[in-house]
Amino acid sequence: MASSIAMKKNYRCAQSLQQFYTGGPYAVSSDGSFLVCACDDNIKIVDSFNASIKSTIEGDSEPLTALSLSQDDKFLFSASHSRQIRVWDVSSLKCLRSWKGHEGPIMGMACHASGGLLATAGADRKVLVWDVDGGFCTHYFKGHKGVVTSIMFHPDPNRLLLFSSSDDATIRVWDLTGKKCVAVLEKHQSTVTSLSISEDGWTLLSAGRDKVVNVWNLHDYSCKVTVPTYEAVEAVCTINSGSPFTSCLALSIQKHGRKKISSSSIQFITIGERGIVRIWYSDGAVCLFEQKSSDVTVSSDKEEVRRGFISAMMLPSGQGLLCVTADQQFLVYVPEEHPEGGLNLVLRKRLIGYNEEIADMKFLGEEEQYLAVATSVEHVRVYDLASMSCSYVLAGHTDIVLCLDTCVLSSGTAFIVTGSKDNSVRVWESRSNRCIGVGIGHMGAVGAVAFSKKHRNFFVSGSSDRTLKVWSLDGLLDDLEEVINLKAKAVVAAHDKDINSLAVAPNDSLVCSGSQDRTACIWRLPDLVSVVVLKGHNRGIWSVEFSPVDQCVITASGDKTVKIWAISDGSCLRTFEGHTSSVIRASFITRGTQFVSCGADGLVKLWTVKTNECIATYDQHEEKIWALAIGKKTEMLATGGGDAVINLWHDSTAADEEEAFRKEEEGVLRGQELENAALDADYTKAIQLAIELHRPHKLFELFNGLCRRRETEVHIGKALCSLGKEEFQLLLQYVREWNTKPKLCHIAQFVMFHVFSILPPTEIVEIKGIGELLEALIPYSHRHFSRIDRLERSTFLLDYTLTGMLVIEPETEGRELKEEDVKRFEDAEGDHLGGVALKEQKDNNGSKEISRKKRKSLKSKDGRHKKEKVVDYTGAEAITSHT
């Protein structure tokens, strides 16, 4: 049966959830489609739908302090602790210009609606306005006595007003036309954290940490009303008439005895340290809506664990309210009408900017569409894999969650069990997102949990107290309203050191535990009777798992090996080596015929059990991989580790084979097309096809045939002009190889000459890697030219030698010969040389040395014969004339 199983050959990283926000400044595009976030000293541009990173802008190694987008989203403005202001082109990610102006860090930025002005607020108590195109300062404002915390332009571009707030508890209004301060608003008693302007542009709202919101009249800059909020407010947002919040609030306003909404009244939203959203009505300072519970605050008795909102803004086009938390989460709320009337806020999306270290994770749900993740915090985040947003958070533990496991009952209910450093285990029901059971009894941190695989009526837990416990789930679904105290069915002191991993057999008869004491133990359920101890690893065991089909167990250890053991006698069946550091996780796939491992070296490896072969290795993590989850239905992989990155892997074996077949078929067709073009002497098409198909030998043959044709210049000009920069790069790479071989160098030089003749220098410089190519071409070209020079000099020596041997221009004695005598001399010489040639042809099989001597003797004889013939002819002529 195993032979009929399709073996997996390759996995492909399909999705990746990376950290994109580490706190600090952020900006939202005008249509809400993407976010610009500060991530350490880099800038991340993030898709707001699925939290995928679209692009990254490298910073200047200093933490970012301010970010802002232009109104058309074409330009991004950034500032860091280096006080450098930079203007970036969002499409090309290039820095257009940069300058310095402040004497301290820039705490806030705002871009004018026209896009031509940029205002900056600094810790040096100054407010500066800059010309974006020129990079020069147009306005220089002083007056604040503290750090300027926020800044904003008036939304009406025709009203050139600038508002700034400071930790000196004041707000200043600056007139850009008159270049002066027109008003100082003093009503707050603490730092002013946020400013907002009403839809009509004549009302200003200011919020501060003095727990009030002041409403200001911009006609005379007087305070109309003060709204006490009873919490430190971090952000205030006005609600416009076209917002979906307005229609939902109409009933709430009527409930508070306001039959008619005043035109001068303002509806606004506040968020703050309590982590709840509240909506207010300025007329009478009435709170129209308040969240019953926070989606941020963790249920804990420790005050320092409570986390609130630090910023908020209304998203464009009625997309809702965006709130940012202190633990780097982006929450998007949308209003809905309550069935009984009024407003209900629904958390539509939760984007996690920073996950910290991933400790453990498992797929959740019947279709495995969710992923439960335990990070270095006291709660569990459940992600929707379709949007990669956090669907909900399971809060209840008082310390870091170290491990988790999931299961789905026959009724379709999904359970999650978690173990924490608070020495407890908790069982959660995924539909209600509630904790339905708590198990207390361990004396140390719970580092491993595992559900039963068949009956799903119990789970096991292992702890740093070296004990193994079996917990019953009976009666857990009877009452979901109250949290039930779980009972331990069996307990055993299992190991001498911490228990790192647990696994339950597919038939629920056995449980295996792996420990730092270098052993793995197999226990019989339900009484935890020891069956066998697996000894052989040299370091602690990090992972154990039963095979889904065979009577064996796989273990991963800190000694860089993975071992498979027989359950019957505890013997080691196979050992797999390949990781360069500790192997932390190993899990079976393909019905036990293959397995996947990952470790502290940041590598994911795919193995075949039968051949002990590592089929593929993947390097997508920068640090240790602590967590590995495998889907039971889809066999999709999920990995996460110390780099706070979660990667999702899909089996691409079938897709790769199909792609390879398609490429092979396409290659055959294109190859035939290439042969046809070569036969038809269509050099332009043939050369282009040879480059596309990566056939350097065929390309050499084409150029070799082309250089022998009469109209070489025309053909090669057409062929080279049709190539692009990438094709020129590939062609020069082939030329570089040809140029190293004396037999092929003449074609290389031929191609180089025409390439550099056709392309202008500006285009040659733009070819990728041209510097390295030229460095390789120049030395061999020098060598070839030196060889040609030597050959040319040798031909001069040959001419000189032959001339000296009187072969080319024989000397004449006496007077000059007449034309008839010269003709008679040439005929005689030809007859004589013809006879010598025939003789040499007969003796051609003789040694080279003898031939050389004969040629020398013949040449000397030729010289003597020529002289004798000249003398004879002269004597004959004298006799004839005498007679």
C-alpha cells in the first residue's frame, strides 16, 4: 500500500506573517488599502487586508519618530532620531531628498492638502513648515515651552492655519499667511495628546492625559464645553455626517432625551488607557456608547499587564475605526445596529504587528482554516488563514503560554488546550472563545500538552515538575457557562528532568513523553504504566510523535539527530543526520512514509524514511524554529520561531511536476522553432531563441555562420538590435566563456565588436553586472591581441628571411634583364620548382628533420641555378649579338 502513496518532493512557502510594526509612528493611505508602519529602524508598507508586507524601506539605523503620507499617497515623509527628514517616492521607494532642521528629535509630521507643505513638530519646542519640492524652511514658529507632541493643518486648504499641541498643556494656532501665532488655547492641565477638527471646520477638539476633552470655537478661540472622560485620553476622532456611525447613533441620542440633534453639537470618539471605545455627544457632554469589555485589556490582577489604546483614526470611505494598541495590534471596528436599537461595535479585523517569539502552534477547525498560536505572552492568538488577521484572542492565563494542542469533536466543536508558566492547563471552546475548564495541580511550568486522538475524552500534560498527568474531559460540554475545575485521572513521576514533549498513540492506548534527561518513555493508558524506555540520544529530547501506521515513535533531540524507535523492544530502527544544530520538532507526513523536521539552525527538512534521504531543505527563518504544525487533511505545514515569523507551506509536488512538463514541452517546440529559423537563415529570430532557451553552443554556431556571410553587418545589426538588456547580459556571459578559449575567441571578439558598436555607452553601463563581465573579458582580450602581435612580428621576420634568401626578389648580376628574358627565367624556374615539388611529395613520409634539410638545400640550389641561368642568358645574348 505504501508504494501507491504519492511521495512529496517539494514544499513551497505560500504565505508569511512577518512583524511589520514595533510601535511608534504609522500612517494610513487615503483609501485605506495599505499602512505605513515603523518597524525598528525600517519602514514597512503593509497590505491592510491580509497584513502582507508589500515593500520595505531601509532606514538610517536610528529608530523612527514620525511618518506621514501626502494626500495623493505618492510621497512618504519620515524622520528618525538622526533628525533627518526624508521624502520617499512610494512607487519606486527611492529617497527623493533629505534635510535637517530641528535641534532635537521630530515628534510629529503633517502634510498640507495641497501636497506642497510639510509641518514638523520637534522636541526642541519648535514648529517648522517646509517646502516639499525645495526642502527649505518657509515658516519658523517658536512659543511652546515643552515638547511639541502633535501637529495638524486645517483640513480646508483655503484656510492656512496650523495647530500644534505640547506637553506644556497648551495648543497654539499659527497663521501661515501672517507667519504668527493667532491664539494660545490654555484649558488643559496635562499633556495634550490629540487634536481633531469638525466637519464644518469651525470646531476644534483637543484631548489630553488630564482626562478631559475640550471643545473649542475657532471663530473666537473660546472653549465651548469641557467633557470629562475619567480616563487618560490618547486620541479623539470626530464623526462626520456621512459616517456609518451617525445613523446607528440616532436612536442612542433619542434615548438620552435629545429629540433633535443640534447643528452646533459634535459627535466624537475617544480611546485611552482603559482600552475601550466610547462615543460622546458634545451637547451636554453625554456618553452615547461605551464598550462593555475591552478587546485589548488582559484579564489579570496585575496592573502592569493591562494594555490600552495609544492611537486611533477614522478610516476613509466608511471603513470603520482604526485603533492601535500598546502591544502593536491594529483593531478595525465597524458599527452595527443593535437588535434592540442603538449601536453595537463589531471587531472586524485584528492585525498583529509584532508576535514576539513563537512558542507553539496548531491548526484549528474541521477545515483547518484557523491557526492557534502561542507566543511569548499570556494569551493565545487564533489567526484566520484566509486573511492572516487575528480572529480572536484567548485570554485567561496569568503567565506566558508555552504549549497548546487542538482537536475537533464528532459534533464539530473545536477544543484548544493550553499549558502555561502559571502551572495550569486550560481548555477553550473555539465557538464561544471562552475557557470552559481549568486544571491546577502541577508544581512547575506546563511545557507539553496533547489531546487523545481517537475518543477525544482526555488529554495529557507534562511539566517541569517532571510529572505526567492525564486529565478527563467528561462533563465538560454539559455546562459551557461556568468554568469547570478539571480532575486528573492519573499521575506519574515520569522523568528526572523537565518534560518537553508529549504524544498520544492513534488508538489512545499509549502515551510517549520526551524529556531533557535524554530519554523518551512510553506509558500505557489510562494508568500510566511504563512500557519501554527509549535510550540513545546524547542530548535532551525536544519532540516525540507516534507513527500513524506503524508501531514506532519518532524523536528529535538536541544532539542534531532524529531517531525512529520500535515500540515493542525500544530498539533504534533508524537515525537521521543532517541538521547543524538541535532538532526541535519532527512530525510524520504522507502516512508515515516521510517526515518533516526543523531546528535551531532555522532550517526545515523533508525526509524519506525508507531511504534515510533528505529530499529538500528550506531556509526561510533567521532564527530557531520552535513550532511546527501539520494539517491532518491538507498536510499543509506551518512553522514559527524566534524571528516572530509564521510561514505557511503548501505541497507543490504536483504543481512542480506539471510546471516541469509544461516547460519541457514548450522547450521542445521552441527548440524546433530555433532549428527552423537557423535553416531559413533567419538569424535575428534564431539568435533570440537561442538566448531565451539558454543554448550557448547553438548560439556560437549561429554567430560562426553569420561572420562568414557577405552581408554580415546587416544581419548581426538586426539580430543585436532586437535584444533587451537581460538578453545582452546573458549574451556577454556566453562571450566571456568563449573568450577564454583560443579556438573560440575569434567569434567572441567578433560579437564583442558589434555589441559595443551598436550599444551606446549609457545603455552598456545599465546592463546588470557589466563591471564583472568587463573585468573577465579584458585580460583574455589582452592575451589574444598580444598573441596576434607576436604572429604579426613573426611574419615580418619571415619576409625578411625570405628576402635575404633571394626567394622574393633575386639579385641580378650585370645589367637588367629584358622582359623576354624575365619571362623565360620565370618559366624555367617554374619547371624546376615543379620537379622539386613532385620529389617532395614522394618523400613526404620521411622525417620532418630530413624534409627541413632538403628544403634548405633546395633553396640554396635554387639561388645558384638562378645565378647560373642569368649568366647563361647573358652569354647567349652576347654570342647572338656578335653573330
